[in-house]
Amino acid sequence: MKRRIIFSYMSSIQLETNSIFNQLSVFGHQKVVFCKDDDTGLRAIIAIHDTTLGPAVGGTRMWSYQTEAEALNDVLRLSKAMTYKAAITGLNLGGGKAVIIGDSRTDKSEALMRRFGRFIENLNGLFITAEEVGTGPKDMEYIRMETKYVTGVPESIGGSGDPSPVTAKGVFMGIKACVKELYGTDSLAGRTVAVQGTGHVGEHLVGLLRNENAKVYVSDINDERLIRVAKKYGAEMANNNNLFDLDFDIYAPCALGATVNSETISRMKCRIIAGSANNQLADEKEDAKLLLEKEIIYAPDYLINAGGLINVYSELKGYNKKRTMQLAENIYEATREVLKKSKSENIPTIIAANQIVEKRIADIKKIKSSY
Ligand code: NAD
């Protein structure tokens, strides 16, 4: 009996430290909405991290989470990251994200998406969504039937369409800012760049780099894409497994996350890492420190891949392609600011970027509280 009481006491402590309210205060969330509908089978979570700068914008991910706790953790983490992405590029947007629990291949229906759209509508513009892993343009169309607070709908119904050219432009500007920091000029002529991943963003990036006469290595696990892109832009094909054995100045990861880790860093001969992939550092704290020690400039991923969010922002303001590309060009100055802070304070670039974001939000919060 006694043992049982102790056990239940311990589990209540455990519950307390992992409690939803505890998690919210650790991540600093403003509002989290749990959405459930028995008719459609909808189970979703909308997390609004911070709306100091503007409405929380973030995609809706549909994923077969093993547990509800896993879904909650994902949405809290992803929505916080959106706050940072929006703030660092100077956009007046906040950070949010939504997850729908389920298999996107089998559990999706028009009714489920529209029901989810009703939940977004009820937030009165506090949260604006877009497509993410497991959701696509068709789903956004269904959500749009119930609420106007959705972006990234197809061009045919007034949306901004494929964001990858804008993302590639932002990455390109980020690369140029790093090159300027290292070599004193931002010309890419004669520099060598290894682009890993020749998908939507990678291909556009290769085009921009080749236009400035950079030498480009490309690698991909999809041979068909690799051969097509290499041929189209005059790039050199590289074996994905031995990429780090080659000599290049800039590594542009445009495929997967976590390709920058203690093992790859020890093999790297490049001076700059700047690409579009999300979560490039396997261990943000430790790998950022290793890069600083090895004097490899790392352009924070969430800053230079913010083109997708810039595209969405433009759509909200009334889409204009030229203006959108100009906004993506601002990533150059934003990256320069991060690199300068990192250098003068001898701190990893990712920490410099985080501190710039936190200061911007704190400053605007103060102004707003004095209204
Ligand atoms: P994509 O799926 O079109 O392209 C990814 C490419 O990487 C594919 O050609 C794929 O074959 C290749 N690839 C996959 N695994 C690989 C591996 N292990 N090694 C080498 N190549 C591999 O995706 P995308 O839209 O071009 O996005 C690329 C990255 O940038 C992703 O990490 C994405 O999350 C991120 N990102 C994209 C956008 C955007 O606007 N599309 C915005 C922000 C971030």
C-alpha cells in the first residue's frame, strides 16, 4: 500500500514537470489550441508562440505522431522557430504552427480540412496558416473555403505559388554576405560552391551561382535530377558520399537537416556553410561552437532560408513578384549584421541571430505596452 502511494506521488511529480503548462512556460507560448472533432476524426493542435510583431504565421503539418505528447512537442518547437524566422528578416509577423495528428495519405478528407479551417477562423486572424509536410495546395484550398486566414494557395486562386525561387534568392544573398565578410568583396566569380540537393531550391540556387560565374559542384541521391541540373547549368557532378573530400569554399546544404555534425565538421575544408535546409546543425550548441573554433562561417539556416516566409508575407500584403524578390535581398544586410555581432563578441552566429531576434521583440513589446 505504502509503495503504491509513493509511486503515485512520484508519477504526479513527473506529470507536473512534463505538464502542458510547464512546457508552455519553457517555450514561452502565448496560446495553444487543441482542436477535436469526432465527425471528421480531426485531432489537431495550433500553437501561437508570439504575436508581438504581427499575426502568427506558420504551416500546418500532418504527421502520424506516435503520441499526443510528441505532437505537442513538435508544434511548440516549430512555432517558436517561426517567431525567430519572421523577426530576424524584419517582417512584421509572429510565429505559429499547427499539427494535425494522422496519416496524410489515408486520414485526410475535405471535411477534415474544412473543419480545421473553422478552428482557424475562430481565432480571428491571430493565426494564419500555409502548407507544410503532409499538406499541400489542395488542402489550403479546402481551408480557404472556411477562412481567409490561409496563404500559399495556388496561383490560380490568387496565391503566390511556388516559394522556392524566393528561398533560393535569400540563400544566394546569404552566401554573398558571408563571402563579403571573409574576402572583402561579395563577388562569387571564381569561388567554388558545393550544392547538396538539386531539388526546388537547389536548382534555382545553382542557376544564380552559375550566373555569377561561380564554380559549382552538385550532389543528390536522385541521379535523374542531378544529371539534368548539372547539364542545364554547367555544374560538376559530385558523389554525395564523398562530398567533403572535395575542395570548395562554400557548402550549401539544400537537401536534409543535420548534415553539419561533429563527424562532417572534422572533414570540412570549406570556409562557409550557407544553404536552405532546415536544422542544419545536428547539435545546435555543440556544432556551432565547433564551427566557431574552426573559423567556418555558418549562416543561420532560419535566417537565409526565410524566402518561403517572405513569399507568404507578400501574399498577405497583395502579391508582387518584384517586391518579394527585393524583400529576399534584405537577407544580405540581415546576415551581415549577424556576422558582425558574432565576430565582435566572439559568439556563434546562431547565438548572435537569436539575440538580435530577442532584442527586437523585447523592444517592440515595450513600445506596444506604452500605447
Ligand atoms: P526538394 O524535395 O524539392 O529537394 C530536395 C532534394 O534533395 C531532392 O532532389 C532530393 O533527391 C535531394 N536529397 C534528399 N536526400 C538527400 C541526401 N541525403 N543527399 C543529397 N540529396 C538529397 O526540397 P526543396 O523545396 O528544394 O527544399 C530543400 C531544403 O530546403 C529542405 O530541407 C527544405 O525543408 C528547405 N526549405 C525549403 C524551402 C522552399 O521554399 N522550398 C523554404 C525553406 C526551407
